[in-house]
Amino acid sequence: MSPARTILIVGGITLAALGMLYGLHYAVFVEHQTLDRMGSSLTQAFVHAAERNPPSARDAVNAYASTKYDYVRQVDIHSHWIGLGMVLIVLGVAFEQVRFRGRSQIWIAVALLAGSFLFPLGVILQTVKHGAVFASALAIFGSATVTIALAAVVWGFWR
């Protein structure tokens, strides 16, 4: 098996396992508390609105929005790691058909793996501090790396 193929298959399995472990951890230890916070924030928002207390209602809606922001990203993280891991495995199986020399194939495989790891990592870091520039830049860099590497794979298959 070529080094590029090994990188893709082993890296894909590792990413998929990482995503599954993260998802399991989130589902068991975090998700229920998060959903409770979302529900209680909405309840408080309606209660405060019924009491004609707009500032408190607004605060409760903002608490809901912040919790929902984190919740969506947490779910996206594990699903992206698993999905990208599966893509790497499938590409690894067929990577011998990519018409580039050995070194170029290795660089493409490394770019695919690195981008597939960094994109969800940047997303998870966005939950630490909302609007953090570094986290957003990391997610953008990771997704751009995957996109460019996938374009190279398509080019290699087409050749």
C-alpha cells in the first residue's frame, strides 16, 4: 500500500473514531444539560414576556441563542469528523487512480487529513469564545485546505 493511501485510510479511521468518541462523550455528559438550558431559557423568555418585562425576556432569548449556537456546533463537530473520515477512507481505497507522482500524492493526502482535522477543530474552538477570530480563521483554513485538496484529487482522477 502506498504511503498516501495509508495516510488517507488510517487518518480517515482515526478521524471517524475521534468523531464517534466525541459524539458519545457529548451525548452522555453534555447534551441533556444543554437541552435543559435551552428549554428553560425559552420558558423564562415567555414568562418574562407575559410579565411585560422586556429586558429580562431579551436576556432569556439571548441565553437561548448562545446555548443554541454552542449546541449546533457541538453536533456539527462530531458529524463533520465522522463524515470527513469516511471521505478519506473512500478516497484512500481509490487513491491509486489519482495520476500524480508519489510525492504529490502524499502532499494531497496530508492536506486532506490536516484540513479534515482542522476544520471541525476550528468549529469547536468557536464555542469557547463566540466570534473568536482565530477559531473562525482555523475553520476557514481547514475547509479551504480540504476544498483545494479535493480539487487536486478530481484533477488527478481526470488526468
